[in-house]
Amino acid sequence: MLLVLLSCSVGGDTAATCDRDPPLTYESFGEGFVSKHCTACHSSLLESGERNEATVGVDLDTYAGVLVFAERIQARVVEPDTPEMPPGGGPTEEEQQMLREWLVCSVYPDKEAAE
């Protein structure tokens, strides 16, 4: 699965590579990204009526939550030509590329190691 993801591209033109030194981590990239773009609706601290219709239980305010929903994040934020999330406008193309890189190079390997 990882090899397939490495060959994909964001916006059709940039493949994710894992040669960044130091690599993107939850602390250096992911936590800030999900805080900026996701946790206003996808936080375990929010009650049902505070989530802007986000599904209760789809929480991205911890790295463990990101691991659980990594494929869903990629499918809704990175893959579509017009990202579905966040609904009010989302990450720049550069942020999408960095998100793809972080998912492919850090999140998916961590998720596989935990299984």
C-alpha cells in the first residue's frame, strides 16, 4: 500500500517523497495542520451541536485520532481536485502536498507499526 501512495500526486503534479530532513512529524507539522484545519469541528472536546455537523467520534485532536482516520483524511483533503474538507475552504496546495508527505512518510508507517 505504501508504494502505491508514494506514486500518487497532489493536484496531479507532485509525488510525495520521503527525503525531507528532518521529516515532517506530528509535532513539526501535523498537530498545527489539524489544529488549523480540522479540530474546529473534529475535536473530542466538542458536543454534538458544536461540531458543525461533523460526525461525533471522528476526532482529530490527538495523533491517535489521526492514525485512526488517516485514509479518510487523505480521501477528503488530499485526493479530490476540490477538497471536501474543511467545508469552508481549506489548505493551500503547498499544505496539501505537505499533508500527503506527512501521511505517506510518517502517519501510515506509524499506523502499520501499531497494528
